[in-house]
Amino acid sequence: DARVTQTPRHKVTEMGQEVTMRCQPILGHNTVFWYRQTMMQGLELLAYFRNRAPLDDSGMPKDRFSAEMPDATLATLKIQPSEPRDSAVYFCASGNRQDGGEAFFGQGTRLTVV
Amino acid sequence: GQSLEQPSEVTAVEGAIVQINCTYQTSGFYGLSWYQQHDGGAPTFLSYNGLDGLEETGRFSSFLSRSDSYGYLLLQELQMKDSASYFCAVSLNTGGFKTIFGAGTRLFVKA
């Protein structure tokens, strides 16, 4: 069945290292979102793309985070350099609603930066 | 600023009906979504309301009143597996679209 696939599922890295998270959206979905979830902040929208074009990345720390969609089947989120405060679960979601409603989430990447 | 409020916890018994409310103060409101998340899992889409009124999907229903900036999720015939966190999320059109999630309501279903 159709699902959003994220890799890796878990990542432990040392502070200062680069981290790359990948997402394969559901085939046919034209909108892709990156969210971060922590106990303190809840679910935060980091960035989103429509038809592979970045529409909003105002929720993302620009100095260290970057998001791209090199093609319709792959979205990436990079952190360089990583910091302990980046430890969180990062979710990718995809959908067809331009307003972001009715989004289908991947299983997430649990990132721990030590 | 933009804000959403929902109760932090709700407890109900198996077989009962529970309502989880969500109030919002936003500009550019476009629609309201509901998601379920089990511990360690991913948010799962439940329903979307773009217009006022009730949307029904099986045991779950969702309601929206734009004039009251209010919505709710209604869960009927509660089952133990419904124990999870439930998030309301508003879609905003502020020159571009954006989605903001509430802090979530933890639902405990007791036998």
C-alpha cells in the first residue's frame, strides 16, 4: 500500500557532524512537508514543497538546516553542523492539498546528537 | 500571534463517546485537520474540515464552526486501541500556506 518512506529510522551522531534525512513521498502527491517533534515544542513545520518548489521554510534555522527535492520521489533534510538541541523526531509528510491539510506522515527519523 | 488550544488530557471508558475540542486564534484560517498519534508512532490523518459542519468517518466525526473559531473531534464506541494523542492542526493562508499543530490531547481509554 502507498506510504511515505523515511530513512534512516534512527540516527545517533556526534555534535558537529552532518546529518542527512531522506524521504520518499507517496507517488502522485505534489506537496511534501518536513516536521520536527519534541516534547517541549510539539510538532513544528520546518519546510514544505509543492511540485518540488520550496514554498515555505520559515520554520527552519537557515544557518544549519537545508531542505531540497532533487526529484519528485526524493526529499532531503540536512543539518550541518548538528547540535544537541537538534535531537528530535523528524517527520516527512506528503499530500495533495495545497493548504497542508490531509497530510500522510512517514514513520520518522529519530535523531540523537551527542 | 497564532494559537491553538486543546485539552492536555481526557479520560473515558470503553464503549463511551468522547469529544476533544480545539479552539484557535489565527489569521488566514483555511481549514482544520485532526491527527491521531500512538506512542512511538507517526501522526495519522483522521479528518479535514474546510467548511462549517460535521464530517463523519466511521466511529470518528469532526466538526467546524468558523464563526466561533472552534472545532471538535468526536470518537464514538471507544476502544482500548483509541488510547493515543490527538492533534488538531489549522491550515493558514497568509500569502502562502502554512500548517500549525496544537499541543495534542492525550486520550486514555479505561476498561
